[in-house]
Amino acid sequence: MNLVLVVLSCLMAAVAAAPQFTRPNLPDRPFVPILRDERRDLGDGAFSYVFEAANGIRESRVGNPGSKGQTNVQGSYRFTLPDGTIAEVRYVADEFGFRAESPLIPTPHPLPAHAVEQIRVAEEQRRRGIQF
């Protein structure tokens, strides 16, 4: 009888000490189904990838071998902003660098006319060899 009591006590201790599988540092997040996940790699630098989730996140990209040994990539991604509108970014990465287009990307303000004129005068002076 004592042996049974010892075994039961050990089992109870093991169950009490087992991990509880909680995520105390992470907020509860809803489950988001994956609607599409397609990947293709031809092994020579050419590939395609499409991912889409039920919460509006979507990414797609296509890669092809570039002229200088790199992989050229064209793609886009989109997601839903907190106000409910869809944000989308389209991009190209190739031998000329990375270029992204989106209304979300800030653009510099145009220079005022007097600044443009000053730059023109400075370039003309440099061309003539004038240095200050």
C-alpha cells in the first residue's frame, strides 16, 4: 500500500511540475488562416512566390537571373491599415538597385525657385573652375 501511495505522489508531482504551455508575454492573437502559399524555385535564380492570408496580408514576388550574376526581383506586398484601407507597395530590385513605389512612401518637397537658381549658379561656377 505504501508503494502505491509513493507512486501516486510522484505522478501528482510530475503533473503539477509539467509546463502549462501558456504564452505569458504574448497577447492573445486570433488565428489567421493562410489562403495561399505557392513557392517555385527553378534553381538558376528564377523563382516565384505568392502568399495570402485571410486578414488581407498578401505578398508576391518573381525572380529572374540578372545580367551581373544577381537575381532580379519584382514584387509587391499589401496589408490592411488600422483605419481599414489597404496599403500596397510595389518594388523592383535589380542591377540598378532597389526601387519601391507606393502612396505610403514620403517624397521630398520640390525645391523653391531661388534654391534651384543657386544650384544652377554653383554648377556653372564649378564648371568654370571657380572654387571658394
